[in-house]
Amino acid sequence: MSQTDMAQMIEAPKSWYMIRALAGIGLMCALLIVTTYEMTFETIKANKAEVLERAIFKVLPGSETKNIFEVNNGEVEKVEGETKNEMKYYAGYDANGQLVGIALEAAGQGFQDVVRMLYGYSPEKQAIVGMQVLESKETPGLGDKIEKDAAFQKNFAALDVSLDDAGQNLKNEVVFVKNGTKTNPWEIDGITGATISSKAVTAIIQNSASANMPVINKNLDKFKK
């Protein structure tokens, strides 16, 4: 047997040991990831629910209690217990049980990734009365100003989303304008240096409001206690 053949015979087992070791490490890592996910899933779920709960009362100033509703084929139904329906409305009520408004989630593509938010709608004012970002990976110091910039947040103190006479569409489209140029209540005054992120928020609000305001107003009596 030549030295070359002997070297190949020795090398083959070494390669097998390496492959087996790498496969074992990969399997162990996969098991650890799955185990960690399973162990933390309920905690993460509970934390998200708590954040959402706080956000609901923040975007609906004056509300103290809530009921959850879901949408099925354009009709609103009160939810008792868990639901897998992703389209939910959170109705907020004051201390006397009077409807303050409806909070709903919306999401869309930002500069870096998907931006998820919650905004509050007042049927009485026909306006958005609060907005909070639930999840965002926008650039720190720039894009994340959609969460932190007080002037930008003022856009959502009374953002007009009133409907036309037919009640089928927004009377005016929610639009982005350059910082300091807002003149109409349906405009969103952008953030200098974070134009893309503030335009993204505008598009998310416009798409969500145009789809949901007609449904909410059509079913308004169902939200009242």
C-alpha cells in the first residue's frame, strides 16, 4: 500500500469525525433555540399584551375601560375570550361607561422595517386623537423620532379623518407635508431629517383610516355599552 493510500485512509475518518461533530453542534443549537422559544413565548406574549393595554388608554384620552371587537365580513362583533382574528377594534369607555373612541392597530413598511402602531379614533370628533408606535426599527436619532418627537406627535391630537356624505370614503386624504407647512387638519407635518419615516406613518394612517373609518361608523351603535 502506498503512502498516498494510507494518508487517504487516515484522512477519511478525520473528516467523518468533523462532520459528525458539526452536525451534533447544529442539532444542539437548534434544540436550544426551540426550547428557549417555547419557554419564553408566554412571557413575550404577556409583555406585548401589557404594552398594548397601556397604549389603548394612552391613545384614547379619558378612557378607563375597554371592550374588544372583531370584524367579520364588514360586520363588527364583540369578542368574548380569545380570538385569532387579526383585525380587532378596542373600544374605550369613560368612568360613566360612555364611548370615548376606538383604538386600532395598523402597520406598514418604514425606512428600515415594518412599523406597527396603534391609533385612537374619536367618532364624535371624526378625528384621530392619539398615536403610539408599538414596534419599529427605524434609525436611532432620525427615524425613531416618529416615536419621540413631541411636535410630530401633535399631528395626532386631532387629525381629521371625517367621511364624505355617503360615508364610504374619507372626505380628505391624509397627506404628508414638509415640516412647518401644515395648514389643514388632515395633513401630517413631517420631521426634518426623517422624511421617509414620517411619510411611512402617513401612508399607514391613510390606508388604515380609509379602510376602517367607514366600517366603524357603520357599526357605531355596536360599540356603545
